[in-house]
Amino acid sequence: MEHGVRGGSGRGLKTFLSATFMLSLVGCGGLQLLPHESKVTATSFQSYEQVQAAYTDIVPGATRLSDLPKLGFDTATTPNVEILSYLGVIERFMPRNSMSFDHLAPPVQSCIEAQDHCSAFIFHPQHIESRRLGNIFLDVLGFERQTIDSGWSAEVVLLMQDGHVAYKLMSGRPRIEDQHDTVQPLGPLQDIGNSVFRTASRVL
């Protein structure tokens, strides 16, 4: 009987020490244990400002295809570059006929009329980091998960005609700061309930 009491006391002590250790981690920066990931598109640009500066150096009518790699827009080595034919250019600038041809910028009109001599490159440089915040216990147990996305993203469209940039467009988000807060009052039981509901829906 005495051995059983000692065993129970030992297990209780271990549980107490484990809980104390976890609390000390939270108090001493244990939040770093929460997941952290980066989403970076392979690119030579380190910031949105660098993309903007390189974009400014592109001169429609003068910048050639062979000049683009020196500016950081290498169509041969940059991953995930979109290449559009003139039909893709039409869909890009006139989606579902939402804009008439006459309202397009003259260089775009000229490029589309050139048909096979017209194409476009679309670059998507970005650097986004996702960090989990909040209480480590609530996060691990699935009761509440707070995620913050920070960084930048850009999209550069270069319309090409006969080996030269005919037209250019740039858009993006210089300062991304998105916070997501997911609350599940039932914690892990909520995930089980959702799985059961989806399974039942498929069966029925």
C-alpha cells in the first residue's frame, strides 16, 4: 500500500513539475514554441521598395527583353512567372468584355493588334511571414489560435511587343499586417464534431 501511495505521489509530482516548467516557458518567452513560417517567392528583391525602384527603371519602348534580368525581372530563372499570349493579354485587360477595346491604353491596343508579336510576363515577388501569437496552451489544445501575417507582395505586368516592353503595370501591398483569430469553444472536440458532421453529410 505504501508503494502505491509513493507511486501516486511521484506521478503527481511529475505532473506538477511539468506544468510548472511549461508555465515558466511561457513566462520566459515560451511563445517562441508556437509555429512560425515564411512564404518567400524566390526573387532578387529584398523589399517592396526595391521592386518599385526596378519597375521605375523600365522604360516602355526602350527597355528590351535582354535588359530585364539586369533589373531583377529574369523570365528564364525567376520561379512562377506567368507568360501570356496575346489571347491571354486580351483576357487580362478585357476580362469578359468588361472594358471596350477603344478604352484601352494605345500601347495595349497596338500590342493586341500585333497578335503573335504580343505577349506578357507577370511577376509575383513577395515575402510573407506567418507567426502564431497568444496563449500556448489555448493554441496547442485548439481553443484559440491567433496568427499574424506580415511582409509585402507585388505584381508586375510587362507587356512585350517585338522584344521590347510596350506597357507596364505594378500593384501590390507594401506593408502587409493581417491578423486572424480562430476561436473554438470546444477545443479539440470541435474538430471531432466537424469531422463527424462532414462524414455524415457525405453518407446522407
